[in-house]
Amino acid sequence: VLDAVITDVNKLGLFAQCGPLKVFVSRASLPPSFVYQDDSAVGCMTDGEVELRVDSDIRLRLLGVRYDSMNLFAIATINESYLGPIHHSNLGGQGNAALFGGLGSSDFAASQSSPLQSPHSPTL
């Protein structure tokens, strides 16, 4: 299980980056409620409540890894409990769309210690 940043979204799925590892998540590995929206300048996947778009943080599980002399590439899924878009619980009652600034964004202070949670996590 890794946390990654989405680098591209298209009708076939999404691409994410986790350090040097490039990851592809196909539509079949997304929850069925997510549909592709291409009406904006940059496409996104949405379930009506949460959006997966470029620079969003996502938690995924690797299914397979391939490497060649210069690159690492993997396929992954977010179609399980505790996986999916990550929101920052320390940002109060803001909607999920306001929470996708990326881990390196100026909206997220590195000194904050609240855990990152997926909206698809079961309630404990």
C-alpha cells in the first residue's frame, strides 16, 4: 500500500507517481461509482462527492511491478477498504474538493500530525 500523487486522468483510468514509481490504475480497479468527467480543461474521475484529479493524493495497493533499465512501472487498485483519495482531516469541515492540494502544496503544513484518511475507509 502506497500513497501517491495523481499525474494524469483519462477515460481509461489514472496515472500516479510515488517517488520514481509510475503507477496506472485502470477503470476496472476503481470503485464502480467513479465516472470520467471530461467537461473541464483537465479530466477527472468523480463519484459525485469526491474527485480524482491531477495533483490529488491517493492511497493505492500495488498489484504488479515491472522495471526496465531506466524505469519502474506498476499497476494498482483503489477498489478496497482504506484505499482511494486521501483527505486531510485537520482541515475542518471543508468539502473534499478543497482538500486535494497535494502533499507538497502550501495548503498542507508538514508539521501537522493528523493522520491522512480515505473517505472510503470503514468507520471504526
